[in-house]
Amino acid sequence: MYSMDVQFSLPFTYDFDRALDRLSGDPVIAVNRESRSVRIPMKEGNVVTLLGKGTTCSPSFIVENAVDERQQEEIKSTFHFDRPLDGISAHFKGTDLEQLFREHEGTPLIKSFSLYGELMKSIIHQQLNLSFANTLLMRFVESYGDKIDGVWRYPSPERIASLDVTELRDKQFSTRKAEYVIGVSQAISEGRLDLEKFSGMEDAEVTAELITYRGVGPWTAQGFLMFGLGRPNLFPLADIGLQNALKRIWGLDRKPTKDEILAHFPDWSPYLSYAALYLWRSIE
């Protein structure tokens, strides 16, 4: 297979090391912090390597093994190389999150490498502590996915749609979680649920359709929008981590209420997703 390498620089601040730090928390993703690289499985079957070569203030990158320009553009879109981050930090000047955005300036919202994988990951992680959730996720990927050139790829929806609930139960999935994973996979494999079409739909439309499936609630739908589609203006109000981060920043002796958080949305919009991302990063 023909492949091409390309090197380029960004004309704005970009903190690739913080990006790698967050990506390294996902056991499916092939991150090497020492070489400042991440290897991305592509739909076409090849693995593209992204190398960070510059600094936060003067970022540059090499994309290796892309088979065509479309793959290069996909990498740029996934890693937020195609649009500047400077205006986002500037937006929060004078707000209660100004200091947070100074500390995390240039940290991108990176999209998932697989829309299906993002949805499966979110369902698997529901109501579990992070350590066991990641263990369960890797059992799922290692049992039914593929490893190409040392990089794990999520299984196909068709593969999971064919499973029996008892098979996932044997891997310590709850009966309900196994039913959710299989049921959503069946909907995708049968063409009833088309994840690719969501890129052209509004957030509310995507949420309305996703939550009709068992196992996909508003929290999961918001996570899919943020990390699957890279939508910039979402904030999961019910997320305990976000509540704890705001409790600390606001100096409260209790978690903030929904209304207290909502009162800040006019100042934070249209970048609620970045507020959420940076708040999560502040307590990780």
C-alpha cells in the first residue's frame, strides 16, 4: 500500500503533551509519551503515526504512513489542527475560569478515532470505577477486535451483534450492559442506526435519536457528541467530576447545584465542551 509522510507547523499555541497525557488514559489508544507519538488505526486498514516535533508555543508535527491526502485531513480534523485554539482561551478572559484556561491553554478537544468505539466505550464505562471500566473495555477489544501493527482496533458492530449475552456475562459484563452493547451493535449492523450521518445533524437531533436506544442516556449522548464528533458547546451537568472541579474552583463547601452551574453558561458559551474538558483535567 502506497503511503506518504507530511510535516507541518501550526500558527497557534497547541499543547500536544497535555493531549497525549489525556489520550494515554485510554488503554485502547497506542500512545508513546517518550517519543511524543500516537498511532491511529484508520478505516482503510493502515495505521498512521502522528509525531509531535515542536513546542507548545511553536508546534510542529509529522504524519507518517497516510495513504492519501484525505487521511491527512482526517488526522488534522481529529486532533484539532484545522482550527485555532487561541480564540477559545481569549473567550474566557474575565470569567471565573480565566485562570483554568491560562493553565491549560492550547489543550485541544481531540475526537475519537472510532465513532462506534466511542459509543461502546461510553456504554461500557457507565456506573463503573475507571480502573474496572478500562479492564472491561480491554477484554471487549482484545476478545473481538483486531491488532494491526501493534495497534488495537475496535471490533465491528457486526461481530458484536452476533454475540449472545452469556458470552459477555462470562467477561464480567452485567446482563443489562451486555444487552445494551449487543442491542446498539445490532441497530448499527442492520442499518437502523447510522453514526456517520450524525456529523451533519444538530446536537439536539443527535441526542434525540441516540437516547431512543437502550443503554444510551443523555450523559452517553453528550459524551458521544463531545468526543465522537468534537462538538464544542456541551457540558454534562450531572457529571460528578465536573461538580467537584467547580466546587474547588468556586471555594464551596458542597457541590454546586444545577442552577448555579447553568448561571455561568452565557459566559462560557459557545465553548462549554472546553470548559468541561479543562475542568476534568484540573482534577485528573
